[in-house]
Amino acid sequence: MLLHTDHLVPKMELERDIELKAGSYLITRRELGDGRLTGKVIKSIQNFSNQIVPESHRVFIKDDEFALGYIKKVLDKDLHRIAKQVTSGKDYPNYLADVDLHEKVMRVMEILFSNPDVVRTIYDAKFNLDGESKPLDLILDHSVRTALLSVALGLRLRWTIISLTSIGMAALLHDMGILCTSIFPEMESLDEMSPNALGAFVEQHQVHSARLLNERHLSISPYQRGEVFHIVANHHRPDPADIKHKHTLLFHFADLLDEMISHMPHRVRYNFTAAQLKTLGKRYSRRCGLVNGLLGLARLYKPKRGLAWEIISNLAGLFKMEELLTGDYEEKLQKIIKWCPFDSARANPPLEDATLPRTIYCFKSTDEEFSCKHMVYVKVEIQNQSGKMIEYLKCGTLGKRLQNLTEKKSG
């Protein structure tokens, strides 16, 4: 097992002699006797880390229970960091506010991160791959977030532990194939691709991810392996009518929503098909936020109902936004805003945000010469595109109409 020199600890067993670029050996297994590393030896290895061959900063360590236990601790830090980002509600909507749900999700994640094959795969991707770290870190963080969201959604639907672990495992591994594509790590090149080229990339990385999954020989039952394989190989373009592979459909929606919410190493988003984008509009080919994401799913799947709609309804419920699924929320909100005689009404937060609009403010209220009988002298701070906070006055008339809309949908 290839291990980064930063993660060496005493009692790990050296699997191969450590050779330097100069052609000499830094340390051999014979010199160590039983091959066990000591603090002094580790310090020496780290001092010459950039001179090690065939991989600088990496040495081969025996793949035993002790070493696997340690790299699990390394990966656990990322898991808890990402889970904390979700529960903080700062950069990502918090769907784990329910303590019981949070505990159950983390118990499933503990099962997943205790699987040696999963641990090896994630560790290799994060620490044993050459290339820029930023796009890789964004991809891996996305994989962990979709695992958390998928498991939470599966729990809400009361699916079995086998289903939850299958979906969670697929989530952690679903994008590993991206690392094998010709564009990695230049992920921003996706933004310039034609629809056909982007479609080919989607298919290519699914094929690579499925291939890598097969090569790993995960120590799970044949049935569960088949479920994980199907999710990984079809997560971008599942068949909504395929009830047999319900796990794939659930994961698709969780993956799609995280894509709509989160920063990725590219601006383009590709979970919506070209046909769906014709219905929804071009903005859905970019990050458009939680509210817009759920509104788009409602427009596409509410008329068809079935399993897809059941999953989407529970997804909205997880974020406590069931009111968005009535099918006319966006139209009624736009009608409220367009009523403004001065075309200066704005919703806050906007639909691109992660929470429902709660206020209507007047965009022209910063002009001292502007007046309108509908304004109330209650201020709201809005951040502009440059990050500056600007104070606007609220619209009393439209604010009440927004409140009535929200209360009606919630009721």
C-alpha cells in the first residue's frame, strides 16, 4: 500500500526498501529487522521525502489492520469537516438539524468508512494522484456530501441498511472515473464543450468509474455489488421508470441537487439532459441554488408522479421546502414582483439561494429622490456582487403578499 510520508506513524511495517533518486537506499527492511518504523526512522524518511523513487513523498507500507486503521482516521477528518459544513448551515443548507437523523446518517457513514476497499480507494485518489489539488479536493468533497445527502434521503424514505450502504458506497466512488479522463485536472475546459462533447464526457467518466469499481473487488455481497455498480454506471442518466433500480434514481437526484448548490471545479452542470434544459432554461446548466433546483425538479417530474416524484417530495421535505412542489410557487412569486409599478421590487433571498424568499425590498430605495407609497421604513441589508452590504427599504404591500403566499403553501 502506497502511503504519503506525512501519514507515517511508528509501528507501521515497511513493505519495500526505500530507494532514492541518487540510486542509493535510504533504508531497507533488513536494517529495520522486523520492518517496523520508529519515530527516528520516520523523521529521516520525511527529510528525504522529495528524493524517494518511484513516487516522491510516498513509501510502500504493509496493508495490514494497523495501517488501514490509521488512514481511516486521516479520512475521518474530511468526513467530519464536511458534515460540520452541512450542520453549520453557512455554505450549505443544513438538512441534518434533526439530531436523530444526524446520528443515524453518521452511523451509516462510519460503516462505509470502515470498509477497507472504500478506505483504500478514497485515500489513493486523495493522496496518491499527481496533479492539482484544488479540483481533486472539490470532487472528493462533492462525493462525501452526496453520500451524506443520499443516506439522509434514504433514511427519510425508511429504506434498509443494505440500501443505505449501497447508495453511500456508490456516492463515495461515483466520480473516481473523472480522474482517468483526458481533461483532468483541467476541469474548467468542460465549460467550453459543446453539448455533444459534454454528453460524451458524462458517459466516459461513468464508464471509467464502473471499471475502477470492478477492479477494486469490493468485499460485499454479489447483490450489493450489482446495485453499487448500476448506480455508478448510470447515475447521470437513470431511467425514472426503472423501479428495479430505485437506488440509482435516488442517488441521481441527490447528486443533481448537490451539483446545483455547491462549488465545483467547473461552472457547467450536466445532470440535467439537453431535453430537460430546453424545458427549464439555460440557467439550469449552471449552479442555480437549492430553491431553483427543487423548482426545476417539480416542473419536470410532478406531472409524471411515480417513484421519481416520491423521492423528490422527500428530498424537498428533507430541506423543509415542501411548499415549492405545488407547481406554481415560482409563477406566483414572479407575479407579486412584477406588480411593482416601478419595476424595482426584488426578492430576498433570491431564488438562487438556499432558503425561500422572506422579504420584498425596493431596489430604488437607495435613491433619496425616489418615493413610493408602498415602501415601509424598515431596512434590509443586501450583499451586492462585489460583497458590499447595501441597505434597502422593504416593500410593505408586496411583503404581505409574499407572506400570504408562503403561509398558503406551507399550510
